[in-house]
Amino acid sequence: MPRTLITGGAGFIGSHLCDRFVAEGHDVICMDNFITGRADNVAHLIGNSRFQLIQYDVTNFIHVEGDLDYILHFASPASPIDYLELPIQTLKVGALGTHKALGLAKAKGARLLLASTSEVYGDPKEHPQSETYWGNVNPIGIRGVYDEAKRYAEAMTMAYHRYHGVETRIVRIFNTYGPKMRATDGRVVSNFINQALKGEDITVYGEGNQTRSFQYVDDLVEGVYRLLMSDEVDPVNIGNPDETTILEFAKEIVALTNTTSKIIFEPLPKDDPQVRQPDISKARRILDWEPRVPRSEGLRRTMEYFQAELVNA
């Protein structure tokens, strides 16, 4: 059986990857320091002979007994509220954590997939964003701790590939939502749905004209799996090109939840990207991948998850 390490495996996306790789017959080692991850996300896997949970900070030397076939490096604060509160940890896991994960991949002869992000494009001047675009990032802005951590991680990953011959893959993840998101993670989907379910005002920043492209987590997991098993070394966008403005998205949540919440407007955060839409032609061509879950269906599943979370709180 393949043996796979998933760093950040108790996080939102990491926990879904644990589910997928266990289902694919892998022996999965989930490693997380629980700064933003939650043990509840993988609690249902405890006791499964194919699953092991280790609490550990991957910015330290990583030791794993035995053989290792794959490493998926997903450890990092990933929402604005998290990386603004944890700027040093975010930079350390992007730099030191990636270095330690790549060192382990080199030692074990394992293939490593780096979780990068659409944030490497910054506030883009190219629209939609293709993998050949180098980005427009403010390195000293408040969001730079996440953007530059991921850009550095990509550079180190390619250096290990070129210099040491490590098998590497890089996925650039666009806005993703779904069950297991934290209600307080500050992402727009979780914010809007939870505000609506509680009957609170829905907070839109700026005039709501900025755009995002939301993909359901199951589509992302499928794309990650296909990329890991492919021969593609250069970065690949995995996202949903169905672009919408934040204001239109807020109205969609109001309709979905049948809430009495009002939409209110607050000042736009500094360096907030004005547009975000992936060019996924590369993923379509080399992975035969594209998103399958309609936003209406994905949001319904996500709303049901948050409703259950509120009931059990």
C-alpha cells in the first residue's frame, strides 16, 4: 500500500485529503500542530488501521519511521484572519516547514506536492490568471506574510526538484469552501453563511465589486489527487472559473438561507485583491480536470454543515 504524509492534515482541506487518500487505499499519516487545524476534522478516522494522527510542528525536523511514497505539504494558516494574527508562524511554515518537508522527501525518495495558492498572483493585472503570470504582490503589505511565504515555498520546491532531483508537484489553489471550514476563519463563504444563519448583518467590504471564484472542496481534492499522480512539475491552477462579485455572492447567500439579514458595507481591507479568476486550461489539458459541483449544490451542503455546527455548539 502507498504510504502518504499529509502535513496540515487536520485542517479544512487537509482533512478532506486524509479522507480521500484513506479511501484510495493509502496508509495516511496526518501531521498537524493544531494552530488552525482541528482534531474533530479527522476524529472519524481514529481507529482506522490506515490512519495515524501525529501532533507536530513541521517547522522542526520531521522524522517518519519507514518508507514514504508521497508527501502533501498543506500545513499553513490559510485564511486572512489567521495569517494576520499569526504572521511569523505563517512565514515560518512557508519557509522552514517547506524546507523540512522537502528534506524528508529527498531522504525517503518520496514525491512531494506543495499546496500553493492563487495569492501568489497578488492583486493581479492579468485576468483571468494563468500559471505563466508572475503576479503583483506587495511584499511588505499585511497580506505579504502569506503571499510571499507561498512564493518562497514554490521557489524552494523547484530548487529541490532541479538541484536534488526530488519529484515535486505544485498546486495553486483558488478560493475553496465546503464542510469542515471553521465558522470563525474569516473566509467570505463561512462569514456570509454564519452571519445569515444567525440573522446578523452580512458584512461586505468596499462596494462589493471585487470578484472571487469559488470551488467546492471535493473538486479541489480531485484536482490535487490527479496532479499528484501526473507527470507535471510546473504549477497548476485548481479552481472554479465561475466568477462572481462579492455583492452578488452576498445576495445569493441571503436567498439560499432565506434570512432576514441585511447587507452592510465596511471599508475595504488593505491590499485586498480586486479580481480573482483562474485560467484552468492547463488543468483541463493535462489532468482532464474541471470543477463538477455547481455552486448552488456546494453551498447547500456547506450551509447544512454550519447549521449542524450551530445546533451542536
